[in-house]
Amino acid sequence: MCKRSSLGLAIGGLLAMAAALGVGRFVYTPILPVMLDSLDWSKAEAGLVASSNFLGYLIGALAAARQGLPGRQRVWLLAALLVSALTTAGMGLRPHMAALIGLRFLGGAASAFVIVFASTLVLERLSAAQRGHLAAIHFAGVGAGIMVSAAAVSVMLAEGAGWQALWIGSGAIAILATPLVAVLIPEQEPDGPSGAASTSERSIRGLSTLIVAYGLFGFGYVITATFLVAIVRMTAEVRALEAWIWVLFGFAAVPSVALWSWLGSRIGLMLAFALACLTEAVGVLASVEWATPPGVCICAILLGGTFMGITALGLMGARQLSGARSHRAIGLMTASFAIGQMIGPTVAGVLFDRLGSLRVPSIVAAAALIVAAGLAVVAPRAAITHEIS
């Protein structure tokens, strides 16, 4: 694979991740405060809609991880991109709770298919071409999608758009990515698996530990990621930052994968994973313990600057530990993450409605990230080779 083809492949992965995750998954956060005002939801209802997306993500990840899934991975990827965009736009068409839950469920399943198949196709081909460092471009797509969608939502709000128009506009942005991904991620499959044909018992143990740590990361980040804009809106001292705090989050996410990947190549993927989890825990705590303009900005930077870095380190580590079965390993990692992020918003919403604050669930989330860091350190790091160079 030539250098230009490798770069195009990485950009195709960036666009896929931006559309299905940066927009399809995360645009709920900047739109949520408008929906809360317009629909008079409780935080528990908001958490239920969020959790339906994560339940779909879990089921989608488990389905994508199945051995012998019929059809080609690229076809599944492109179909999932279309479903993600259409369900995002569809959120603006039916204001009924059951319809919104169903659409977020389908969108979650589609985004799981995208991350599993896009990551498998892109990472394996880049590794085979000895250009694994370009994986940072692929994973930067989530941050780029968050930044673009957050800016679009801010512009539409300034023009007086309601919550329904925000969803339709976001879906229109996402659907533009599908034909570009089809061109940039070509039909041909790699010549053969880039990983080893089998995995050792030690690698299997390390992968199991990593899967648990990845699930705790999903729980630890998602409460703040879901409710950050709502936290800013509810706090008089920082309310003026509401329109731009999510843009700052996405802006910090764009270079984060390159930074954490570079660090992983120097100190090891699992140690970098642990350090990123601890950094993110500080950001989660800042959202509730330092509710001032500097505090919420630091929260957005630390959270945005780590969550995709942790994702990249985790998935690259799983791919290396799994040998030739990277598709299944990435699916199981995604499923574990989905369980954590499915539980998080519901727990946070229920505790908020009872306690009137997100402080306790945020502290629990930070504790989960600290445990995830400990598990990553305990995992057999020697089984993971340094792919990034």
C-alpha cells in the first residue's frame, strides 16, 4: 500500500468515526439542555434515552463481534453509517418518548458496527503497510466530529433553531460522510491477518483484564460526557460558557490520540492507558468540585483530551493481544465499554433526581477510572508489542 493510499484510508476512518460517533453518539450532549427545557424531562428520563443508545451500542458490538457474520465488513460499515445518520435526523421527527428511545437504540447499534468494522479494516491495513502511526488520524475522527457538530449546534441555536431542527441538521451533516468513506476505504481486503495466528495464555489473561478496565473506563467517562453541558447550564457562574464548552471538549479531543499514542510508544500502551485514566478522573472531579470558568474549562480539556486517547490505546492493545482474531477482540472491547456507558447515565440520572446534584455519581465515576488505571498496570504489559512508531 502506497503512502497516499494509507493516508486516504486513515482519513476514511476519521470520517466514519466522526459521523457515527462524533455526531451520531455525542451530539446528544449539546442538544440535551434544549430538549430538557422544551420537553420538561427529568434527569432520569434524559438518562433513559441516553442509556437506550448505549444498550443499542452493546447489542451492536456483540453482533459485530460474531464469528462468521455474513457479508463483507466494508458493506456492514457503509450500511451502519447510513443507519446512524438517518436515526440521528429521525430524532427531530417524532417527539414521543418511545420513538426517541427506539431511534437512539438503533443509532447506538449502528455506531458500534462502525467502530468495530472501521477500526478493524483501518488498523489491520495500516499495520500490514507498516504505517500504524496513522491510526491516530483514524481515532481523531471522534473529536473532529464532536467539534464540528458542537459548532453547528451553536450556530443553529444562535439562529433560533429548536431541538428538532438541531437533530435534523446534525443528521444531514453525518450523512455526507458515507460516500466519502466508500471512496477512501476500498473494497479489497488485506492479504492476510497482520497478527499472530494464535495467542498465548498470558495474552488471553491480559486481554481479559484489559476488557474489564475498558468497561470501567466506559462508566467513568460517560456521566460527565453526557451531562457536562447540562452541568454548565445549571451553574450560574459558568452558564455563559454553555455554547462553547462542548466545542472545547471536541477541540481537545482532536490531537489527543496522537499525543497518547506517542506516549504509548515510549512507556508502553498499558502504562499510557493507566495515566490517561488518572488524568481523566481529575477532569471528572473538576466538573463538580471546581464549578468555576477555569474549572469547567479544565474539565472539558482533560476529558476531551483523554477519552479518545484511552479508546485508541485500548483498541490497539486488544488488537495486538488477540493475534489474528482482532475483529472479535475489538467487538468484545466495544461491548464491555457499552456496558459501562449504558449503566452510567441511568445511575447518574436517578441519583441526581434523589440528591439534586451530580456530585456523588461523578465521584463514583472518578473512582471507576482509578480502578481501571490499576487494572491496566496489573495487566501483563510484556505481552503487548509497541505497534506505534
